[in-house]
Amino acid sequence: MINTKEIERRAYLTYHKDGIIDIYLGLLIVMLSIVMLSTLFVGTEAFMMWGGMAGTFALFPIFYRESKKRYTFPRLGYVKFSEKKGRSRNSIMMLLGLGTLSALMGLWAFFLGSKGDVLWVETIITHWHWFLASLFLGLFLLFGYITDLKRLYYYGLGSFVLFASGNFVPVMGFWLVLALGGAMMTTGLILLQRFKREYPLESRARDE
Amino acid sequence: MSDPEGSTRDLDVSEIDKVIHEPARLGIVAHLYVLDSADALFLKNQMGLTWGNLSSHLARLEDAGYVEVIKEFVDRKPVTSLRLTQRGREAFRSYRDQMKGILDDLPP
């Protein structure tokens, strides 16, 4: 019989075939690595960099939406997913996830700015490989669940292996973060190229 | 058609909604049932139809009052979106129940 759930799922996956979410998530992670590197040189003013990073996370939905309008809608067509079908939870959960990340960045900026002596933060700094491995794994699993995009699960697994390996390989943290962000952006760009080939621009005159 | 118990039962297909029953239109209605709205380009890409084919099916669905055309602006650009009407939603649900009933009645 007619499987409406499958129809909706396929429409949603087609909407995300463009790789734009990979590009922007990768870009955010690359920016994170640059901030991590810059804090080595900036020193006591590092909290400003982290604060700026928190603001960038908050702007992500705007950049994402604009890219969709530029690349996806002209090729794939315009679609609105039904709020009643539960996709509204995706927008809310995504905002919650980004809001949490933004808050964590802000908290980190506050800690650096206040120069306080907080024990749990010291513990995180000491075991930062495992902390980052778990954090990225958790975030990717969450976003993968929200968006139904299986490749986010692979990013999570890859990031866990990458950061955990930092315990055994003497590599500075920002290199690992840069590698992860770079891999995601590259994947996104490849997907976007493939998407543009699969959905060439058509005359929209038929719509009017 | 008769069943082993001897009573007669007909497969009543006369009341099947022929507007929705056509495969391409069924696909269009099913897509619009799960989406809030979509433009013709999206439906064409999802269904794999040609423009001419899609246009004629959309016209048929619009004539039946199942689909409505909405002209809106997205980023200051005009977009013509399609949405299932309440009548269209009820017709699809009714069609789905009818077909389920017919298929469930069939012997294994």
C-alpha cells in the first residue's frame, strides 16, 4: 500500500542531498580549530575568541537558509515540510543543540575571562581528548537522529576515533579538529557538485 | 466472485476515486499529503514526470478541487506552490481506506 512515511522520508533526504549541512557544520568545526590555535598566541584575551565563536554558532541557521535559497531551491524546487508530521521538532532540536553549543562556548569564554580556578574545568582540560571525542560523538548522534542523515552518524564515529587517537599519537588538538572539519567540508562540496549535476537549473517560467 | 462458504461477495471497484487512482496523480496527491506545500519543480523531480505530463495531472487535480495553487514570495521571488485542499486530504484518506479494504478482502 501507499507508505506515506517513506514518501516523506525520501522527500526529506532529497532536500539534504545538496551537502550544504555538511559544508556549514564542517566550516564551524574548522573555525573552532582556528580559535583553538589562536588561543595559543592570544593568551589572556582568548575568551573574546570563544565568545565570538559562540556568536558564529548562533548565526549558522541564517547562512544555512541563504545557501538553500541560492543552490537548492532553484534546482530541486521549493518545498515546505509539514509541521504536523514532526519535522518541527527538528528545527526546535537543532536550535536547542546550537543554543547549547553556543552556551558552552560562552561558558568557556567566561571561564577564560574570569581566570577562575574551577576543578571540573581543570579535569576537562587534562582529559580533553576523551572530552572532545565524547562531545562530538554525542552531538553528531543527536543531529543524525534529528535529521535522519546517516552520514552524520559516520562523522560522529570518525570524530570519536580521531580524538581518542590523540591519546596515543602526540598531535595538537587543533590539528585533529581541523582534520575533522576539513573532511566534512570536502564531503559537503563533493555532494554539492554531484547535486548540481543531478539537478541542473531549469527554466522556472513554467511555474509562473 | 464467490467464497468457499457459498455466499457471494463482489469486489466493488465502481466507487474508487478515479481522479486519485491514476498512478501519477496518486503519487502527486501522496506527496502533497505528507508535505505542507511544494512547487511543480519539486514534484517533477520527485516523481520523474515530464512537464507536460505533470501539468495535465495537476490540472485534473485542480479541477477536482483536490489541489490548490498558492502564489507566494520567497526571498522577494514569486513562487507558485501547490497544496492539497481539505477536500483533497479527505479524498486521499478515503481512497487509502477503500484500497486497504479491497486488498484486505482478497484471499491470501
